[in-house]
Amino acid sequence: MPGDFLHLHRIITRQKSSQYTTSLDEGKGPKLFQRIGASMKKALAKELTSLVNWAVTELGHVIKAELGAQQFQRIENIRRFVKSKSGGQLASLLKLKSDMEILSPPQRFEIAHSFALMLELINACESAYRTHRLLEEKTAPLSEETHAYGRIIHVLTAHPTESRNSDIIFYFRKIHQLLLQRLTAERHDQTPELHALLRMAWQLPMSKQRKPSVMDEAEYIYSLVLQDDIIEIYLQQRHARIPFYIRTWVGGDKDGHPGVNEKTMLGSLGMSRTRLHNWVKKQFAAYLADLAPLSRSGLQQKNDIRKLQRHAVAVKRNLTRTRRISSGDATRVHALSKSVHDLAMEQQRIFGAESPTLNRIRYLLKIFPGLVVPLEIREDSSLVHEALTDSRSRMNISRMLKTLANLSPEHSPRNYVRGFILSQCESARDIEAGIRLSSRLLKGPRLPVVPLFESSHSLKNGTDIISAFLSVKKNKALIKKHWSSQLEVMLGYSDSAKENGSFPSRFLIQSAMLGLESVIEKHGLVPIFFHGSGGSIERGGGSIQEQTEWWPLSALKNVKMTVQGEMIYRSYNSPAILQRQLNLLTQNRDARKQAPATRTSAVNRKALQRLSDSVQQSYQQILQQPDFLELIEKATPYSFMKDLRMGSRPSKRQGPVQLKSLRAIPWVLCWTQTRALFPTWWGLGSHWKSLTASEKSRYRKALKESAMFRSYIKAVGFTLEKIEMDVFFMYLRSSRLSKDTVAKYEKSFRKEYAEASKCIRELTREKSLLWYRPWLETSIGLRSPLIHPLNVLQLVALETKDIKLLRETVTGVASGMLTTG
């Protein structure tokens, strides 16, 4: 047994070894955590490394206090081992796994919990530091005076799900604030407070232990997006005349979710109503408090004050009537808005000045005219056709539309539901079916119908589908009369990437956008593109710049995009980070107006088409191999998806693993957990290897010319840097796959990975895969080894069917990889 293995075996099986004994320096904390900060100093800011050092040192104290010196020592030595030169190699990982198997289930869970908390704490430090920098820059809303008008719309979805337990998030939000205080204020004795928060966080698993309901997901999202300081951003953006709106699918996304119906729709609307109503009540109470001294005045304006008070009583009465949602709600909310307006006008008449508090309420009622976060409802096109044949409207989607009609019989239903999205839309007939169903139940085409193009077929044929739809005169007339001449189309990144691979997906979506923009504008209408993209690269995620730099200008004038699951927390937990994202979108729009994007030349477009076809062929070729589906079932956590309890929506379809039955979210989750990140890069290396020198030169020219290609190559570089191929091979070696199958896929993955890495370096002529963001290479280098023990424990959990441990490792890996699925 090699020396490293022998030592590791000793420390895990409690045999004494003096070689790696770690002492606790009084007042300094476990050296485990001191060295983490030191390792970050290569390219990261000193303030950040100091913050990480302080925070994780205190976590070390907590672990030692909770588990005792012996278990702490075991965790420290495991960390040392995986951080060593050979610690991430396949043989080392397999040996670590065999030693972990000797431990008791509680001991394994304690190790997983320690590493998961450590990774999440590092995330909190990075977020706090980013917020601190933005606050130093005094990030504020941009002004319409200097920036072109445009809307930004975030559509909040619960999937891909937030894998963390909402209770642990409660403590990490407090920890985030404390970390921010340490960066912005004098460092008086904050350590006891951090210690106390970490001790409380320690008592909770990182992972969810019960399956959340739709209402749980709604409550979590609204707790973030309707915080007072986030509401301030909505108001400030409105005041700056660069409006920012939010919508949600939670409670309205019927597609593939048997638990969504008219009750969840009302429940979700009711939850946001409660929070917004409480905000208005608090603001109005402040206004009344300012008014109170005047009511005791003996001045000659006393009659005017009484009149003002009567208007205030009307507002108060209407507030009481709108506390809960029920049939006819829109009429009551309209009465509230009118009474606030009347009070504001009376205030101005009497005093010659507007009330800032009343104006804030009026702004809010313009941003949320239904005094709710509006939903968007979604259903499969085939079920919409089926609903049309049901004269009694018994299907869930029909009941949801009828309920919407009851809420708003005389006012716009769009105050409650902004659109009706048709998934699996493959023809103009599907769009017309959506219009007929909503018109029947809403007594007119009062709700925009939004086709979702997500398959390869629909993206390739989307322009023809819309052209056929608009060639019918009554359809175009309907859009102009009822939908403000705007035709919205949703573009699905997840399913198209799952089906074809990441680059073919982006190529298809860009081609679809350009074609759709042309045909919609030709008919005198305004195109609205709704981007169904997620946080992970495999789902179309990335930085704001990389996501949007290849969109046409029409997509930047009205930016509409999903913010999914865990990304909601990352954006909305810090108002400064959210404001920065909004400013970037506005600045990108301005830049595009001043310097329109260069159209990719025909010759470069053909080269990118060949790349797309080649990657798609390689990708689909491996997917169609029977033993590849067996690999997914036996060498990833896919078979245990139902046990993870991460979201209310079924995480996998019933029956054996089949390509068509694979949901996009668990598909990405499995490749993220196993650290292979397969969908983003597969096929790129093979294509590059097949090229001549002159053909490679053509792609270098395309890289300079095509923003879409640049964004993809950056995404691949980032992905390849995160990959740990030996971790993936550990999953293969530990599976029930045959030795021949394991050997086959080890060889093919190793070869394709090497060729993809070579492609990026030769294409960019840079040594680093992250040439454009070098500090990120250091950050990944810090995180990556700390995830290894969680992967090892995850395999033990899969083999022993230890579901509690499995959940904790999945959440821990997601924290380390910064994405779930």
C-alpha cells in the first residue's frame, strides 16, 4: 500500500499517525481553514481571501466543538489528502471510497455536512465581497435621460430547483449580511455572532428532507423577491423610466406537473398578495402618522384636512377589502388604486406638493396592478387541443382559465396572468388552439398566447410556423387589437440542448431569432423574445454579457428571461447584485444601438453550420448507444432522483430510462454531480481534430466575428476547467456496468476531453482555458478538491441506499459546482 494510502487508511480507521497531526493554535482556529484562505491568494483580492480565512476558520472551531477532536482530525486529513498532488487521481479517489465505507453512517454524514457547509460558506464570502465592491462603486439605477427606453422582465421558476433546505438558507442570509458588515464596517468583535450562526446552521442538513409543495416553492421565491429592499429596486427602476417587472411560473406551470391547478394558481397569487398588501399597509400607516398632527390643528385649513381624512378612510376601507383574493378581485383592486390616486390629488391641491409616500404606493400599483406577482400559465399543446373537445371544461388548464375569468370579469386578466405559454408547439394550428381555448373561457382573446419553440424541429421551423399563423388576416388583426401589436415567442434552451448538445442548441436559437424577427417585423408587429434559459451552461446560462451579446436588438429592447431555482437566491439575496445585472442589460442595449452587431459573413456562417451539424451528430450518436443509457442509469444518481425531494414537479418520468423520457433538469444534474458536464463540450474536439489548417483558420476568423460563437467558446473553456474526469471515472468504476463498457467510455471521454481542451487552446491561442477571466481559474482550483469527498460519499450513499447522505452530498456538490441542474 503506497504511503499516502496507508496514511489515509490509518486516519479514517482511527489509527494514530503523527505525520499529519494538526494542532489548534489558540485564537487562530484549525489550520485546515487557515490554509484555504492562503490558497486563494494567487489571483483573488486580499479582502476576499481574508474574509474566507476568517469565516472558514470559525467553521473549523464549530466542527471541532460539535464533533470532537478525533472526527475533526479525520475531516482535516481527508481535506489534506484530496488537496494533495495525487488526491484527485482515480486510484486515490477509489481508495478514499473504500476507507469511507468502513465508517458508520453518522460519521459519513458528518463529513459530508462539513464539506457542504464549507463550500456554501465560501460561496457566501464571494457573494458578500461582490456586493461590497458594488456598494463601493455606488451602483444605482441608470436614467432614461442617458439610456434608451426598454423593459426588463424576470420570470421566476422553481425548476431547476433550489437544492438547499430553506431553513439553512435562512441562516446563510444572516451570515451573508454579517460577512458584508465585516467588509464595510470596523471589525469589532463579530466572531461570536458568526460562531453562533454557524452553530445553528450546523444543526440543519443542507438538503431538503421532505418534498416541497408548490406553495412551499412560492413562499420561498416571494420571501426573496418581495423583500423591502428589493421592492425599492422595482420603484427606483420605475422612477428612472427603465421599468423592471417580475412574473412567476410557480402555481401556473401546468406542463408536466400534475400538482398544478386552479387552487395552486390562487394560492400563489394569494401569497404574493399578502406580502404586497402588507407593504402598502405599512406605507399607508406611515402616511397617516404624518397626517395625524394636522388633524389636531386649529388652523383655517381644518375643513380641507377633514376632507383629506375622508379620502384616507376610503383608502383604508379598500385596503381591507383587498386583503384576500376572491371572485371579482380586480374590481376591488381598481377601487383601491383609484382611492389612492384621489387621495394623492387632494393632498396636492391642499398643500401644493405631492406626497412621496403616496407616490410610492401609486408606483407599486402600476408595477403590480393586480397587487400580486402575475403568473404565466403553461400547458402542453396536445392537452390544449384535448381541452377544446371537453365541453364541460374539466381539465386543469380549463379550470385555471375559468378561475382567472372570475377574478377579472371586467378588467384585464393580465394583471393576474400575463400570458398562456404553449409547450411542444409545432404548428400554427397549435397557436390557434391556444387562442380558441383562452377566448372561450375568458370571453375574448384577452390573454396573449405564447408559442414555445424548444425542440430541434420547432426551432428550425419556427419562422415558417409564425409566417403561416400571421398569413391568416384575423390572427394578425387580433394581435394588433388585443395584444398591443406584440407577438411573443418563447425559446427553450434546456430541451434543445438536451436533444442536440449545447452549441447546436445555441445555433438553432440564434437562427430562429433572426428569422422570427424578420417575419414578425415584416407584418408590422413587434417581436418579444422570451428566453427560457437557466443558470447552468448546459441550460443557456452564463454571465449577462455572454448570454445577451449575440441577441438581436429587438431581444434587448424588451428583455424577458427566466431566472430559475437557485439563481433566484444568487440574484435577489443582494440588491446590489440585482441592480448591477439590470444595469448591464441596459448598457448592453445601449451599446448595441450605438454599434449594431456585425452580421456573420456567409462563409463563417457556413463554417458554424458545419460545426453545429458535426457536434449534433457526435452528440446524438453517443446518446443512441444502448449502453450509454445504461451508463446514465447505473453510473449517475439518475435512478434515485425521486428520493432527492428537491422540487414539487416530478423529477423524472415513469418507466425505464429512454432518451425521450429524460427530463432536461435531472439530465443536467447527473452530469453536474458526476463532474463530467458532458452536454456542453461533447463533439467539439472531434470536429476540431478533423479540420485542416486553413479550416481552423476560418474558425479563428469566425471567433472574432460571431458573438454567439465567442460566448460558446468561453462557456466551453469554463466548463472544461470545472471538469474532473477522474471523478467521473470513479463513478464508472463503482457502477454495475461491465468492465468492457467502463473501459469503452473511459477511453472515449478521455480522448474527447483532451481534443476539446486542445481545440480551445489552439482556437484562442491561449494557454489557459479561462484566459478571459483568470481569477476564476483560481476560484475553481480552490473549490474543486473540496468537492471530491462529497462525490466519494455520494457513491457510498448510492451503494448503501443511504438516502439522507445522498441528499446531503447532492446539495454539497451543487454548492461547490454553483449549479444543481
